[in-house]
Amino acid sequence: MGQGKDAGRGTWRFWLATILVPAALIILLSLGTWQVNRLHWKETLLADIQARSTAAAISIAEVERQLAAGEPIDYRHASSAGRYLHDKERHFLATFQGQSGFYLYTPLELADGRYLFVNRGFVPYDRKDPLSRSEGQVEGMQTVTGLARAKLAEKPSSLVPDNDEAANIFYWKDLTRMAASVDLPIDRVLPFFLDADAAPVAGGLPKGGVTQIDLPNNHMQYAITWYGLAIALVAVTVAGLFKRRSR
């Protein structure tokens, strides 16, 4: 009687495994293949970013044309000229080379009367006050070259604090509010930023060239993991079948 129950239980397990193992194998192989496809996509993206960021600088007008055409502008090497409005600089909380401080987003007034917010670079926390770095507040017409950065449509995460406009501390790059907080008409502000390249500045501040292009690419590891689990599943199943046959 007990042997009959064991046999019935074993048969039930066998048919259950017959259904579940192929389904699990299909899922694992699909996940591995999806990661391989993501790997190809990420490699293409990184190559494109590398090409954009190292190419000869294009004009801001060309960046606008590309943006209007739906082309990617992030990390596009570009150049513009204008006059900095230092009294309207906005401070974005950041760390750079292990030091806490701010990135200075300063409106650059262009010849046509529009404005481009330029991330001029990093200043330490105790140099937030412009009076402490007056040498770097360059006057007159300036030419700035850097990497174009698309504006954010919304706060990156609910964990990011709200911007403190009264204290001039921004926790996320809200271009609309940066402009409004210094009374710049948003329809006259270009819809992207420019991260300035590293260039000598009187007094040494701000430090340009702060853009970090660091997109993780772990898709190969993930693909190996999923395919490895699929191989392990097949090995365990085959071993189980041999054990069942030997019985």
C-alpha cells in the first residue's frame, strides 16, 4: 500500500516537472537573450555618446536643430558665446572628486537676447557666496565650449528633496524653475543646458569639466547568470531522469 502511494507520488512529481521545467527553461533563456539584446543596445549607445562628446564642437543653433528633429543631444560637444549673468547663477548641490559643494548654473545671455544655462563647474561648499570667488566671475563677451545636456522632464525620484529656491539650493536640475526663480522668461531660455569644458579660470573657481559619463553596462554578467541558471536546470533535470531510470 505504501509503495503504491510512493509510486503515485513519484508519477505526479514527474509529470509536474515535465510541465514546469520546460516553462522555466524558456523563461531563463528568454531573460538571457533579452540581456544580450540590451548589451548590444548599450554598446551602441556608449559608442554614440563617445562620438558625440569627442567630435568637433557644433553651434548652439545646430543643437537646437537636432533637438527639434528628435535627435539625441545629450553629451553633444557644442559651443556658444554670450555674457554671463552672474547675479542670476543657480547652485546645484553636488560632489566632485570627493568634495561636497555646488555646480554653478549661470545664464549666458546670447546675442539674440535668449538665455542658455551653463554649468560653469564646481565650487566647494564654503565658496557658495560669489564674493568669495569674485575673480572667477568673468565679465564681457565669453565663448564657452562644453557638452549639451537635455533638460529633465520631472524630478528623477521621489527620494530627491524639493529644490530650495529661497536658499538657492537645487537638488535636481529643474530648468523651468531655475529660470523662473531669477525672473527669466522661460520662452526665452533654451530648452537644454551646456556643461562647460575644463578651462583655466581666474582664481581657479569654478572648476569646469565636471560632466561624468558613467553609464553602467552589466548586461553581459546578467546574460551569463540567466544562461548559467538554464544550464544548471538542464543538468539537474537530466540527473533526476537518470536517477529515476536507475530505479
